[in-house]
Amino acid sequence: MMKSHQIKKTFSMPFRPEEVFYVTYSKFLSTAFIILKENREKVQVIVRHEHMKELKEWVTMNRILTDESVLDFIPS
């Protein structure tokens, strides 16, 4: 079973950057899917559209592997 977390009003990831291997995002589900380094565990984190700028900055600042779902996200 996949663990789930939700980001509340202020942006704060439930993991330290050094724990994260990969991040992808589903706009339809408003959910980031994270693969952790230690055991390749998959975790879902509910990210509201208004927090996507912060998620993108967090991923790029910490040089975490990602894809266009995060890098090219434009809030509607």
C-alpha cells in the first residue's frame, strides 16, 4: 500500500531532499508521486495547484530527478 501525505496551507515537503530519488506530478489528481532513495518506496503527496511553484523550486533547487509534469507545470 502506498503511503499518502497532504501539504496544508504552507508548502512543506514531508521528506528531506536527500531522501528523495524522483518526483512526478499528476495534475488530474493534484498529487506528487515521490520515489524514495532508501528502498524505492513510492509515496503520494497531495499538492494543491497553488503550491506547484514551490514544488518546482524545491525540486530544481535540490537537483532531484523529475520530468516535465513538474518542470513545465503552469497553473490554470
